[in-house]
Amino acid sequence: MTTLTAIAALLAMLQSPSPPPASIAEPASALPVDATTVPGDPASTAVKLREIDTRMTVPVLINGKGPYRFIVDSGATRTVISSRLAAELGLPSAGTVPLHSVGGESDVPAVQIDNLYVGALPAKAIVAPVLDEANLGGEGILGIDTLAHKKVVIDLVHHRMSVEPADTVIRRAAANEIVVTARSRFGQLVLADADVSGQHVYAIVDTGSMVTIGNSVLQDKLVQHKRAIPQPVTITDVTGRKIVASYAPIRDLRLGAFHMSNVTIAFDDAHVFERFGLTKKPAMLLGMDMMQAFTRVSIDFARRRVRLLRAGESDGGISVSIRPTG
């Protein structure tokens, strides 16, 4: 089986239009290069194929203590806390809750958080699943239950991420910006105006994923047309469950009017695609590796808008419609 070190070297050569920065400010907790990880619940998937964790974190206060660094995961429906931090804070048990991860569904322990603060936003009480920090890749994950009615802004130039109040007015697209709107499904936004090497694909924006992962339907269609030759790789989900997936270089990924060449996608018939009703449709989770093509990404969950800003474009603003699956 191909080693992850070799895959990391391959990705370093293939990523386009420009390689990611050599370092990421305030990255998620580092994991061994030969480890794989999939953070989030249920829609977040990530294969640790690179030495640099491209996910970003924000400071979080829990019951007035902190700050703690949490990964912002637009593909996760629930906020998750590491077992180490939950024990350190003495959080009371909330029994068990169902958790949907890449490898499947399982019941996991949970704790009660009375007050979770993100920036200057109002505090929120939640029941959070508890998982091992080694599998999470950080002290915790902010999911849709915390991000709902808010806006996530990713600054790829200064390598910062913030959670802010949602926009109160709709502003026009800038000359170098794509604006994507949609109705929400399970809190996630599903881009319909996207394709991979000419194959239409449903793309879920997933800030908790280090790389992009496609389902088996997309893989089969690309292989059938000789647009990808997958190689095996091992994925470990947040519960520690290991599954064998595959990866392949893809010649072109289009999001609206933007094209990215020679990108690498991991493939697996993950449980998340079943949960979103995408087992029979070409689909993928759009990870942070693809976000590196833009200078800023804004995800407004309240207005259901995604803004993708890219430097050096001279065309007029473009509005791209997206729709939910099902």
C-alpha cells in the first residue's frame, strides 16, 4: 500500500494553481505524518495526506475558561470536544449520543457545556460528543449546531479564520468574486454548479477537511473515462475506525467560473454521502486544500451564501445558483 509520506510528496507537486503556504498561522494540533485523520460529525472527512494541517482554528471559551483552539468545521453537524479537555474542565456527563462519521454510525459519550463562547457572539449551551484528541486533531471542533445563523470568514492571505455575526444586508459581488446561494440541507451548502474533469458533481463546502474527498460514484465515472487512476490509502475516522480508501490526481475541478488544474482527490463511499442522500450521485466534500486557490472564503449560514474571492480577476461579479440534494 502507498505510504502517506509518498502521498504527501505527490500532493506537494500536484496542487494548483499555486502551492499552499509553507506555514499556517494557528494551525490545528499537529499529528504524525504517517497518521490519517477524519474530524467532525457527520459530514466532515479529511485524509491527512500532507505534513501541514491546512485547517484553521478559532479561540473558544467554555464555561468562562480558555481560550481553547477549536477547528471550524462547516461539514460537521455537531460541536465535538476532546476527552482530555472535557476531563480537565470537569464537564458533567450527558449520556451517549449517536455520532455519524466516515466509517459509519456509533454511540459515543457526551458532556454538557453550559456556556460556549466564540468571539463576541452570544454564549450557547450544547451537548457535545467526546472523542480522543488524537483522532480529532485538536481540542475540539465547532460544528453547524454552533455555527448556525453565523458567518465563517477564512482569510487565506493572512491565514486566519473568524466566526462573525451573519450579514444584515446583501452586498453586490466584487469584480473578482463568486457568490453562491442555496437553501440549507442539514445545515450544509451543496454546490450544484461544479464539475470534476467534465463530470457534474455535488460539492459540500467542508472547512474541517484537509483534502477533498469524492464518493465511489464519482470515482467510477472518472475511472470509466480514464480521467483518474486511484491508488490505495488508509483513512481513520474520529472514532478511530480505519477504512481503506483511494486517491488520484484530477486534471480539472471547476467551481462556477473558477478552474483548478491537477488537483488530488481522495475517494471513499463514506457514510456521510449516505446521510446526505448522495450515494447514487457524483458528490464530494470540498476541503481546505481547494480553498487555497482563493484569497478569502466567506460562508454565511444565516443567508445561505458562500463568497469565493480570488485575486487578479478582472471579470464582473458572478452569481452562481446552488441547490440542496434530495
